[in-house]
Amino acid sequence: MTARLAGRYLGVFVAIAFLLGMAGCGGVGSVFGTNLFGCSSNCNTPAPEFLFATSAGHIASFTVNQSDGGLSTPVVVAGPNQSAGMTGSVTEGYLYVSDFLNDAVDGFSINPSSGALTAIPSSPFALEGTAPGGGGISAFLPGGDTFLYATDMNAGTVAGFNYDAATGTLTAIPGSPFPAGDTPVQAVQNGFFLYVSDLNDSAGGISAYALGQNGAATSLPGSPFPTGAAGSFPGPSALAIMNSFLYVALAGTTTPNNQIAAFAINSDGSLTPVPGSPFTTGSGPTQLAPVPVTSTAQAFLYTANVQDGTISAFTANDGSGVLTPVSGSPYTSGKSIGSVVASLTFTDSGNFFLYASDPQAMTINAFTIDGGTGALTPVSGSPFAAGSAATLLTVVTNP
């Protein structure tokens, strides 16, 4: 191994240790299920909703009580030893989890009644880099599943896959993997555009791509778009898109940053900073939980702040993208915090639920999100036993 390669591996492992060691890492994407805009038919029997949590060597499945936000006893299966990304399909009930050590994506089918996982026969799906390196995974788009993208942190690439809804099989997109900077951590799709955060870029670059009809990624003019000044190492990690705005968690790599950068997504896919950006969070924001559709003319955004164990809560103006702290923010969340994810099924009162993993306590904290203000209130019975040190979280609503 050359000195340069050794240094690169060390840098990535330092990043993984920071993001995974005390809390959690990588891409956590809420899957926008069929109840995103509220119940439209058969409202007394909403589609089952499941929460999935990764830990070392395991994936736990919980059934969500959609009335009070409570969680069932988990059903556990074997999973990757280290994972930096997880997402679920919208249409046919599949879960995908990155495998850092084996540079791959593991796929599972989801039992529609229990949420139990079964490995897809053709899984795992290689990222075509050199292990280790598997990073974040893009969330599927509302309205249909076509492509999935996964970062390869050591290779400096993002792999693209075609998704087979009938079998859950992933096949490489022509030209994949695509160059994505030094240490690409997370990827997120917005229509036919793709954005990838580069953790170790000195200006915190966000690589932006146009996606062809076959999913192939072509770098956009002006890419990468900086999240800070050159040499400042703002440390972009988690990404979230709401209402044509891109939000980027900035934890910092050389010094603490503790901010969210916000950008308007232009019609050509380029990024323009939102007025007032970046916005201050708690210490060490590495995860984002978006709630894009609410009962008011604003969205909500939550950060998991791994260094101080808090959750920062914001309203996001639908027109400008500007973030405003919610009254009472930041909120304490147990002994530690790994990641946060929102359940996007409305309650009868128009509220949502937010879940935060607590690796030290081996629990999951649950909160009710006030549908009007975004304020958090602990759910009765919270925290819920996770059975292990849960890190990544995602929610899937069964169609």
C-alpha cells in the first residue's frame, strides 16, 4: 500500500469513526410512503409502517404504532458489520443497506405484515471499488422507484443502479461508477439531478450531476458547489431535499462547524445559497430528518447533533428555504444520538413522529412532531429498547 493510499484510508476511517463511533453515519432517508399527504381512503386501516435500525452485524425491524408512535419489540436479522447508508423502496417493499467493509449494498425484501427482512437472492450488489468504502445511499423518489445511487468513500465515486421492482435486484447503470470527489459520503436525488457531498473537500464541495434517461450521471457546469471557503473544511455529510431546496449538514472535519448550508435548486440543477445560509445547529450535525409536507406553509427539518446529544429543530419556509429555529430547540435526546428519521404518516390530529437512535443506551427515542409548529414532545413509553447499539434509522410505509 502506498503512503498516499494509506493516508486516504486513514482519512476515511477517521471520518467513519467520527460518524459511526459514538453515534451514526451516512445517509438516512425517510421513504415517502403512500400516506405522505394524509389519508385519502380506508383511513381506519393505514398501511403498515416499519422502522429499521442498523447496529454492528444486525438490522432490527420495528412496527410503528401509527396512532401513538410506539414501537414494537424488534425482529432482528444479520446485517453488515458497519453501514453508512440505508433506504427503502416506495413501491414493492425492499430495503437496501450499505456494507462499508465489503464495498457493497445489501438488499432485503420486507414482509408486508411484520416488517421482517429476507435477503434478496442476488444480494449483495458490488460498488465496483476496492473494499472497504461503501457509503451513503440515495433515497428513492416519491411516486416511483427507478434508480439507486451509493457512494464509495475510498474510491471517490458514486455507483448507480437500475432497480427491478419485481425482484429487488440492482444492476449497474452504464458508465457506473462515476467520479465524485475525494470522500463522497452521501447522495440524494431530485428528479433528473443527483447531488453528492464530499466530506474531505477543503471547500465542502457538493458534486452535482444531470441524470440521463438511463440514469447515467454527467457532471453539471460549476460543480462542485462549495459549502464554505476554500481551506475551511466544512465537512458536508448528510443531505436532504425539500421543496426545491437542498440542505447540507456541516459538522466540520478539522474544526467544529455546527451548521446547515441551504441552497435553492435552480431549473438547470445548479445551486444558489439561500439568504442567511448557513444556519447554526447543535454540536456535530451528521444526520438530517426532513418533513416536507405539513399542515402549514412551511416544512420542518431536524438534525442529529452527535457531539452534544441533541436534536435541532427548524421550520423551513416553502418559498425561500430559510430555516428558523423551533421554539424549545435544541431538544435533549437520551445519553447519545446516532441518527434521526421522521415517520411521514399523519396522525388524525395532523402530527408526525420523529425517532432518534441512542447507541449508548441501546434504545430509540420517539417524539411527537407538532404538525403546526414542529415542536417535539416525547411519546408515551419512550425510549424503546433496541436490543443493541442502534445507529442508522429509516422508515418505510408498506404500499
